[in-house]
Amino acid sequence: MENLVINEIPDSPFYPSVNFNAETGICEVVGESYMEETFKFYTPLLDWLKNYTYNNTNPVTFNFKLTYFNTSSSRLILDILDVLREHKEKGSDVEVNWYFDEQDPDMEDEVEDFMIESGLEINMVKF
Amino acid sequence: MESDHSDQKTILAYHGPIDMDVLSFFGKMIKRIFIHGDQSLSTRIYKIYIELVQNISYYSAEMISLNGHKIGAGAFEIVDTGNFYQVRTKNLVYRADGHKLLKNCSEINTLNAKELRMLKRMKRRELVQIDTGAHIGLIHVGLLAKNKLDYTVEEMNNDYSLFNISINIKK
């Protein structure tokens, strides 16, 4: 299976960079997320994750390093977390880390809400 | 919205079409303007700005053609009122949407933070592909600012209303 890599676009800071590694199972989404067509951007990410986790118990470490995401993006982030939870429920090793600036206390509430909604434990890591 | 504007200082203002380039350009400006101040406050203003102004882009009934694309148009301001920073937006909406906005904003203002978070979680699960989440965006704005939404919907004619919204963010 191929890696999924989307590089940061300097003129389009509303797209995060994406790096999903099929060998290590380490997946990262970095930057800001407030593009217009959220479903169009996130669908390939979801498809990749579903393929990667299909019918196996491959370990996944998912690192969110998003400094901002709009409410449309948050719906798709929840979809990602749902895929990860389902994978974990199969007995797979799944770790989700959310990196956030300690100058952004609102992000803690957001991540708590994601945990409540997805039923998945998320490690909050201050940077 | 009625207020005495005499002690207010406009930090940023724009009126026109709002595409992603405009949105991100002014977003960067906001980060630069507030770079030396309280970073938590600056981040909050930035987030509220994006949510409110992106709603203009998506939902304004005034659409302008730009390079073959239809783009929502409206106005926004960020104002220093002394005790608060205020983010204000204004745009045309269809009358039916104006009624929905009145209902949604009114509901948001009746809820406390815990209730708003519950409502946001519930609404988020209901979001589908065609819906970009204006209602949730306003809930999120209320949560971030920890203040009530100040809003009006003025009926302009049989088809359109003017939607004004502002939110105070305590310094």
C-alpha cells in the first residue's frame, strides 16, 4: 500500500499537510484546516485509512497537529476518529495524539468533545 | 445593533467578495496585528473571524462573479471597543434563511457553555456533505467568545434580508 502525502501549500494555508505512512502506521495531519470543499479534501484520507485498517490489526499512531480547524473540518475529523475507534475495537493497537499550543486553551475543550463523541481516548500533548 | 461608536477604534474592515484568498489574507493580518499581545486572545479572535466571515462566503445572498466563480459578498470589521474586541459581519441573506438565523441565534443565546457544547456535538453528527455547518459555526462562536451573539435581521424586501452579527471578546 502506498503512503499518502499531501504537502503544505504556502499560498493555500487553509489546507493542512498530510503524511500517512503505510510501513509504520504513523499518520499526521499538520497545519490549519478551513478549506471550502472539506469532504473533497478529507475523503481520500478516510479512504486510505479504511484501506489500511481493512481486515487486519495493523498498529496506527495518529498525530493531529492542527492549530485551527473550522466546524466543517471537525465533522471529518470525527469521521477519522470513528474509523480509528472501529480499528481499535478489533483489538488493534491505536494511539491518537493531539498536539496543541498551551496558549490555546479552547483546543482542550474541542479535543474533549471529540473524545466524548468518538468514544476514543486521545492523548493531549502541549507544545 | 445600536451602540455608541465614539470610543471605538477600527482595527480591520473590509466590504466586498470573500473568497479563500481574501479570508486567508485577512487571517494572516489578524495574526500579525495581535502578535505582541495575549496569544490566547489573538487565537480566539482569529477563530471567530474565520467562522463568521467564512459564513459570508458560503451563505451570502449577494453573489459576485470572480474568474467564473460565484463568491459570497459582505462586510466585516474588527473593532476595539475598550473593554472588548468585537468581530462584526454583515451580509444579505434570503428571507427564509433570515428567519432560520433568528431562531438559531436566539436559541444559542439561551444556552450556557455546557448546553452549547452538547448542542454542537449533536449538530455535528447531523452534518452532511452539502451542509457546511453555519449553525454549528455560530454555536462555536458563542462558545469561543463566552458571550451572547448580538444580531439583527432586517427585511429589505420580499426576497432579501440583511443579517448583522457581532460578538464581543473580552480582553
